[in-house]
Amino acid sequence: MEDIYFPELGMSEKELMKKLPFTKATNGATGKTLDFSWYGKIPKGWRIAFGRDMLNEMAAEYKNFTRHDRKEWRVTGVMEKYGELRIYTGMTTPRMDDILEKYTSLSHKRCLECGKPCVQRGDGWIYTMCEDCYEEMVERLGHGAGIRTPFD
Ligand SMILES: [Zn+2]
């Protein structure tokens, strides 16, 4: 597996998964722990904008988990849907859900490519991108395209 470096965290994906094991992705169908992090599947701009804050809050909440919660709580998918960040979990807790919802709301206002503040735009598909990144994408692809990152 290729190790990705996350500048916003000052560490690589392998280091992150060692420090915060709950960042490992899980296959929702089989329950198998995968060898990459769900964090790395978050669009780069959102990681830059609030990745560190989100992980800090999640880590603090994870400490409150019971043993049962720790065994059961898993992130089974990350995607950009309707222009917002969606983090899918198997079993979850109300407080962890609150944290994830907070960052879903925040994702509406940050460019998913570069992290800059932005407004959403749409032509049927909702794009959460700043002017520059949107123009760059249209130039590159000739049109807007769906950006999805489901787990294999
Ligand atoms: Zn941008």
C-alpha cells in the first residue's frame, strides 16, 4: 500500500492509523478491517479545511466509548454526496453522530479541492467548490463530473 502524507496532520496515513486506530476503514458488508484509512478518502480540500479539528473531536469522543462501542463503531464509507461530506458508520453513538453532522454542515462552505471558503453551485449536480477549482475542473473535464470515493 502506498503511504499518503497528510500535511494538515503532519503525519502519514500509516502513522495516523497507528496513532488513531479508529481511522482504519471497514468493509461494511464483511466487517473486515481494511489496510487504509477512511480519513484518506475525504476530499483533500475538506481534509485541509477541518480534518485536524474533526479527528481531534472524534478522538476525544472515542475515549468516552464503552468497550462495546469501540468494538462495534466503524466507518464503512466516505463520500461526497449532494455536495456535502458523508461519513457512513455501522453502529454509532448519538454524540459521535453529532460530531459527524457538524462537519457535514461545515463541508457545505469549504471547497473540496483546496479548502477555501466557498458557496455551493449546481447544474443538477451540486458542487462545493470555489470559483478557481470549479473553473479548473470544467476546463479539465469539459463538464462537471461526480466525485465519489466509495470503498472497494
Ligand atoms: Zn478551491
